[in-house]
Amino acid sequence: MKDLKIFNEDDFPKYLPKLNSLYDDLFSSGKGFRSKLIQMMGKNLRLTTRQEHLLAQTIEFIHNASLLHDDLIDRSPLRRSKTAAWLKYSPEYAVLAGDYLLARVMVNLSRYGNLRLIQYTAEIISDLLEGEWIQDSLVRDWNVQLMQLDQVHDLKTASLFKWCFRAPFIAQENYDERLHQTLEEMGTLLGLLFQRGDDLLDFDIRNDEGKALLGDLKSGYLNSFAAFLARDFSEMKKQKLRGCQTLDEVKELVGLEAFNHAVQEFDEMNTQVIGLYEHKAKSLEEFLPPEQRGLINDFMGLPSVLYFRRAK
């Protein structure tokens, strides 16, 4: 997929140069994966150029607004190997820049005039905020369960995948309830796989992009793999885990063989999730006309990219 230019100099007021500079930093180094999903959908659904650009811009604005807010809440110093906006520009500017992106989303969608799309997008933004509230309540909860984290991931991560799958159909005024239910379920599963794959990077599993290690653990947050790893730990062992500063310390605490076995079990569990996702993707043949069924093959390739980080 080609890279889409998500915004240009006419999207934001020229009399706000600091805002434009902040957005240049924010958007210049992102992968734009969600906008590429929109392109994938657009190719198969024959979206117009206007529809594709509006949807791609909408999801990237929402995603990047959430990053601005998340980095400030988590006090993360870096974003995409650059100084995070709240540090470079100030916490106040980061909040305002995130809020402004969300406002622009609603303005742009209002001009398009599809009320159902506006309502659905507002619900997704609400889900993101609810997920952030819940996640913040789980910081320093060393007994957190995978089910609790799955709820956060459904609200924060999966909600954006659901939107990417459903919004193009809504833009074309295709409101088949069974189709949208299947897409909703697929988005839930894909978001879960993406977040669990991302959580493995924190423990240097398939970490080809060189993500900093143990960032979640050091900030007091047990991510999905950490919670899975510690599910049978004693309280004393959990206390030792939260004091680990290096991956070697974690492996020494757990035992290398036990650590590797946990990774294998985690992968096996998520391979079953991939199987369920693929089953639902294949069922889309019932709802799609022949000219749109190429979308099914594209859907099928996503889980290994997002969980196992295999190049597509």
C-alpha cells in the first residue's frame, strides 16, 4: 500500500505554527497501519477518493490524538524514537493538540453528512477514553487478570480496528446488521492479537523493531504477557517481578526454560484466537457480492502480521 498524506498545510490554521510543528513531528514517522487498512478496504469496496481520504484521515487523527494523551498520562518520554510531545512542547500543548484532532474529526465527518458514521465514530472515541480510565486503574495492580486486560484492549486497541472494518461499509450506507456483527467480532479479535503481540515486544519476543524492553513493567503495569507469565506466581514472586529492571533478571526469576515455555503457551493460545478470526473472515462470503470477496483474502493475511509480526 502506498503511504497516504494524512494532512496538509491547509488542514490546520497557519496562525497556529506550534500546533502545525507538533503535528509534523507526530505524523512524520508513524507506520500509518490503520490508514493502510482503509486503503485495503477501499480497494475492494471501490471507495471514492474522497471517501478513502476522509476515512483514512479520521482514523489516523483519532489514533494519534490517543497517543498524545497516552504519552502524557504514562509520562512516556519517547514516541516513535522522538521526544514525546508533552515533553517537547509542554503537557498543556499535548492535551490541546489531541483535543483539536478529535474536534477536527467531528467537523470533517459532519461535512460528509453521514449521521450514522458520525455517531459510530463518537462511540469509538468514547470507548477509547473509557479504556484509558480502566487501564489507569490497573497500574500497580500486581494481581491483574488477563480478562481485565482484554477489556482494556477491546476498548483502546480493538475499537480502532472495528472502526476500520465497519466505517467503509457505513460510508457506503451498507447497514447489514449480520455483516457488521461479524466485522465487529473480527475487529475485537484482531485488536486482541495486535496488543498481545505488542506486549511480547516488551519482553524482546520478535522485537525486530527494537522496542525498549520492560517499559510496561517498569511503569508498574503488567501487560498481557506479564500477567500470563505471573498467573501462578506467589505473592513473594510477584513482588520480586515488579522489582526487575532487566530482561535477564526476569528470566533468572522465572527460569529460562519456564520463560520460553510460557512464550510457547502464549503463542498457542493466540493461535487459537487466529483460527477463530479466520473462521469469521471466511463467513463474510455470505454477505459480500463476488466483486468484493477479495477482501476476505486480505483479511486472512492480517493476524500473522499483527501478532507474529511477519511481513505481509
